Amino acid sequence: MRQIDLFPDILRMGAKTPLGPEPTIHPTAILVDCRVGGWTEIGPDTHMAESDFGDYSYCAGDNQIVYATVGKFCSIASHVRINPGNHPMGRVTQHHMTYRRSQYGFGPDDEGFFEWRRSHRCEIGHDVWVGHGAIIMPGVSVGSGAVVGSGAVVTHDVPPYTIAVGVPARPLRPRFDADVVAALLRIAWWDWDRATLEARFADLLDIEGFVRKYG
């Protein structure tokens, strides 16, 4: 028997590289026409297209994020899909040859179909946690501070600071009382600059003290 403490060398691969003002993007990730903030981490085999990804947010890997706005400080587990593709169910055939026409030699692509998809962006607020394998459907908004449970399929908007679980996802409970939620939304700590965040970092660990101090 051989003792294996670490394989592969994740330090060499950069998985534990300290984050900074420039995004950290795994070399296997593919990003097309995206805006990515600082102190971010994009995990391996992530595909992201025409999306904004806010400061301090991360996705763990094997994610697909399309036509979406992801706020700051979001935690996106692996295998999450945000804004999956639709097929035209009202046509004779749902096959994507009807809109990816050039690939099959049927003329130019159906740009109207793609514009419909672009117009149904997903909006993910700040400090949102999306659990492993969750799917957030086109046009859905998830409010700041919300939690989406693992494996959930989110077909309707999720209010701020609400835990949503299941297929289809339904609200389970709020994270905090309504007055605390209102205070957190009013404080909007995710908009603090780096110096303020560093100075007040310890306060983030105590919800009651935080609301008393800044609310």
C-alpha cells in the first residue's frame, strides 16, 4: 500500500491559487462574450456565453451559464445549468435543424429564435448559493441571499433570502425574519469596496450584530 496525500498536485494546477483583482479561469473553461469581475473563480469545464459574472463569485466546474447576469459573492456548485436551451415545440419538428440551419445545409440560422433566448435572461442576485446540479430555467430571477437546493429545477422567480428546493422548485422557508431581510437588502454590503470589506470583515460572521451595527 502506498500513502497518497495529494493527487494530482492541485497547487501546481492552480486550484488553490490565491484569488485577486483579475479573474481566475481554469484553462479548460470556455467563455464567449462575457464580463467577469475580480476575485472570481471559474471552475474546470465551465461553458459561459453572453453573461456577466460579478465580483467574488465562483462556479465549481462543469457549469453551463448562458444569457445570464450573476451578481457578486455568488456560490455556484458543480453541474449547475443557468438558462438551458429551449426547442421550438410549436413547429412540426423540435429538432435544432430548424434554427441551426446552416449546420445542416438548410440556409442561414434562425436568428429570431436566438434573439428570443437572449431576451429571456436569467438574473441571479448577490450572495446567492446554487446547489449541485440545479437548473435555473430561462427568464427566471433569483433574489439576493437566496438558496437553490441541489437538483432543484427553478421555473419561477425566487424571492430574496428564500430557500427553494424541489422539482419544480418551491419556497421552503426564508433564511431570516422579514425585518432582517429588509435590513440586509438596505445595507447592500456586497457593494462595499475592498477596503471597507476588509475593515468590516469580522462583522459578517454575526447576523444580529451586523444588522444592529449597519441596519
